[in-house]
Amino acid sequence: MSIFAEAEKRRAVNRFKSRVDVDVDGNVQEFDVREDEEQNKKFEEIIELLLAAGYFRARIKGLSPFDKVVGGMTWCIEASNFDVDVDLLFQENSSIGQKIALTEKIVVVLPRMKCPHRLDPHQIQGLDFIHIFPVIQWLVKRAIETREEFGDYIRSYSVSQYSKFHTTPDELEFESRKDNATGTMTGLKQAYQPKRKFKKPDSANEADEETQVSMTLLEYGRRYGLSRSVTQESAKAAKKKAMAARLGKGADDDKAAQEAEAERIAEEKRINTLMEEMAETAEGTLSSSAVGSIMGLQSAEIQQMAMEYEEKRVGRSTGDKEDKPSGAQAHQRMVTTLQKQIGAKEKEKEEVETKYSNWHKEYSEAQQRMAEVQAYQQKIAEEMQKLKELETEENKSVLKQLRALVGMNENLKKQEHQFKAHCKEEMERLKIAISKLQSGEGDEDSEEKERLTAISKQLEADKEKLQKIRLLLARKNREIALLQRKIDEVPSRTELTQYQRRFIELYGQVASTLTETRQFFTLYNTLEDQKAFMEKEFGILTQIHENFDMAMNSEKNKDLFLKQVEQILDGIKKDKERLNRRRQDEKMQRDSSNDVYLELVEKQRNYYKTVKDFQDECRKNEIYTAKLKAKRAQ
């Protein structure tokens, strides 16, 4: 019954909340505040906030409001990456001392977290939910922000930890295909990498640059030629030259073809000569068919070189002759000139097309910017029209005032720029004056210099005096602080009263805890005795059940079995009698203790009655004494 009485007492006490406050004089005042609807509403909102943040321990109905709120605050502080010297799974239904220590630790952490709300330990201990709610709200917000900030990091860390010991099906498939793909890529690189087929002779280093380039490319099986654009232009020029040649006579056509063929043969001979000078490498040989295929692939370049050779040859031959050139030669020169002009015009055409594309791009960008500016201008015009429509007779004066203010703002900005410019000029002038004074210019102002020197000496003396005064002030402040600490170490009457009250509460809490512990020990001993008797009974029944079939086989075993059962019954009866005697003794002891308790209660009642009577007599004595003094005074 004492456990239920203690629970009922706690429920009755929880209907009131003790609040401690400090007045202006520093005296501690404690008063009870009855719970109201606003406090309950704030408590429900706090529980909803904690559940939304993820603190589901607040759902447990067996916990007290103090355990739910303080546990939620501790959990939010831990979730915000701040250390609290508190066990998160702290003991439920803590004593008053444990609650004070716990709330003080939480209040110390809040300023380090830069919490904008102030909270005192007695407000948490007294469950002042109105002041606790903004702190809980800020802590939940801070915990959610910290969780979002470190969520990606924790997720990537968990993935990396998972990848150290486990693999996914995609990774297994990638690992199975990795070796094959790596081998394939290595084979492709080896198959398509350049291979050296020939080796240049030592005499190649003394040749001209063009020959060295051709021999270097021939080392790797490549024929030196012009770029693609030049090749296309040369092919076009060759076609135009062939069309122009068809317009001439047949003899001239045959002669031009023979000359082109001769140039091609000369180029082939030059390349063959270079190939003969180069030695084959050990990697492989180059057959005559391969050389023929290389020559066939580079036929366009060979034709182009033959045409250039023909032009140079014709120009040189015509320069040597002093007589008038023939018609074929004049036609050939005209065709060559026209081809050069066509090539130049095509180059100019390409340059013009490039410039046109660049200008067209700039024009498109300018059109786009102009469209954006026009749209913005149209938007400004619409907004201005809306402002004009909003203008009425009522707000006309306000708009006029706003316009005047805007104009004044612009004027002030202009004045500010002018003032800054003037300040810069003045600063430059002063810098120049200072530099002149420092350089010793103006010896005629010796009196001014002496005055400045005296002022500087006086300034130094005053600075030294000020420093000495500051040192004395610091020494006095340290002495004052030391005396204040000594005064604070001596507790006041109010603090002693509060300490006494807390010690009394602690004593009551310890007494109730001791009583509960004794009850738990008693319950444990009782259950242990019940367990022992039940195990003994189970053993007896098991023994009887096992020996029953054996005893029924013969008459002798049956008599022996019956004797054993009788002995067991006698032992059980003796144990029962012994327990009954023990129960009677305990009952007598309880009755005697109850009689003693009733006597003590009666004595306590008489004591209180006597004290009350004594206080009444003292009060009467004081009244009579005051009346007697008043009569004597009269």
C-alpha cells in the first residue's frame, strides 16, 4: 500500500509547480504556480515538436514531463554536434539534486550554441513550458539543419563503408567484364599505333628540311603531301587546266600531257631513290606492291607537284628567250595566270565568308540585346502608365512629396560625391603640408615648432601619468574583486534557508527510496521462498510420478512407496506448522509495532496540542504585557 500511496502523493504534488524567483535585492523567493491551460498547451506543442524532429521517446506514457522535456533537449543538443556531459538515457524519476545538476549542465551549453533565448535551471526544473517552448523550437530547428548539413556526408561515408565489405550485382558484372575490356583496349592501341618500317641513312641529316621530312614520314610508311584543302584546290586547278587545254589545239594538249607525265615520272624516281637509301627495319619488310599502293594513294599530290614544276619550267624557259613567245607558250602563261587569280579569289571568298559569318553572329546578338532592351523599356513604360493611373487627387500630394524626396536623394548623392572629392583633395593637401613640415621646410616658423615641441613633451608626460593611474586603478579593481569573492563565499541567510530546504527534500527523497528498496528486497525474498517451495513441490510430484509404476509391480514395493509418501506428508506438515508459527510471530510483531506507532501518534498529537496551547498562552502573555505597559504609560 505504501507504493500506491507514494504514487498518489506524487500525482498530488505534480498538480503544483514550484517556481523560484530572485527579486531586486537579491533575495530568493519561492512560490507555487498552479497548472493552467496555456502550460498544458505549450507542453503538447513541445511533445509534437520533439516527435516531428525524431525523438520518439516522448511517446512513452510512463515518463514524467520533466524526463520527456529534458531528454528531448539533450537529444537535440547531441544531434547539433555539441557535447553535453549528460547520459542521454538518464535515470527516470531522478532526485532533486540530480535534476538540478542536469538542468545546470543544459543551461551552460545553450550560450555556447548561441541560443537567442534565455533559460534558467529553475525554469526547466519547475516545468515552465511557456519559457521552455521557444528554446525547444530553436533546438529542433538547429538539429534539423545539422542533420541536413551532414546527411550527404554520412550517406557517402556509409556507402564507402558498405563498399569495403559488400559488392552489388552491377559491380560484379563490371569486374567480370573489366579484364576483357582492358585487353581489348590494349590490343586496339597496339594494333593502331605507328610502326616503324624503315630506317633513315646517316647522310639524311645533311639534306634539306623538305627531304628530311619526307624521309621521316617514309620511315612509318606515310607519303609526304599537302593538306586536304590544298589538295582539293590543286585538283580543282588541274580540272580547270584540263578544260582550258581541251579548248586549245591537239598538239599543245599532247605536249602538256607529256610534260605532266615526265614530271610524275621524275617525282617517282626521286621517291624511289629515297626509298633505296633507307634500310628496312627488323619489324618487317616493304614489298614492291606496297610501294606501288603508296604511290597510287599519293597520285594527286604527285600531279600537283608536276604542275608546279611545269609552271616553273615554262617561266624559266620563257625568260631565257629574247624573241617573241609562241602562241602555245602565251596560252600556257595565260592559263597559269588565270589559275593563280582563281586561287586568290577563292581565298578572298573564304575570308569574306568568314567575316560575313562573324558579322552575322554579332548582328544576331545585337538584335537579341535590342529586343531585350525594348522589352525592358516596354515594361518600364507599362509600370509608368500604372503609376500614372494610380495617381488620384487623394494621393497626388503624397506622390509629389515622394518625387521631391527622390530629387533630394539624388541631390544628396551628388553632394556626397562632391564632398568625397573635396575630402580627397584636402587629404592630399594636408599630406603635402605634413611632408613639408617633416622635411624641415619653413625655418621662419621656429616659434611654431618650439610650441609644437612643448606640446608633444606635455603630451608624453600626460600619457605617462595616465598609464600610472591606469595601473593603480587595475590594482584597486583586483583588490575589490578579491574582496567581493570573499564576501560571496559567505552564504547569506536566504541561501542557507534554501540549502536547508533542499537538504530536507533530499532527505525525504532518500527515505522514500530506502523504503522502496526495502519493499523490493522483501518482495524478492518472498518470491524466492515461493520459488523454492514450488521447486520442492515439483520435485516431490516428479519423484512420486516416476516411482509409482515401479511401486505398483509388487506388494513389497507398494508398502515401501506408501511409507515414503507418508514421510513426505509428515515433512510437509512440519514445514506448514513452522511457517504458521513464523506467520503468527510476524503478525504479533506487526501488532506490537502498530500499538507503538499509535502511541507515538498520540504523543505527537499531544505534543502539537501542547505547542499550540503554549503559543496561545505566549500570545496572551504578549497581549497582557502590552496592555500593562500601556496602562503604566498612561
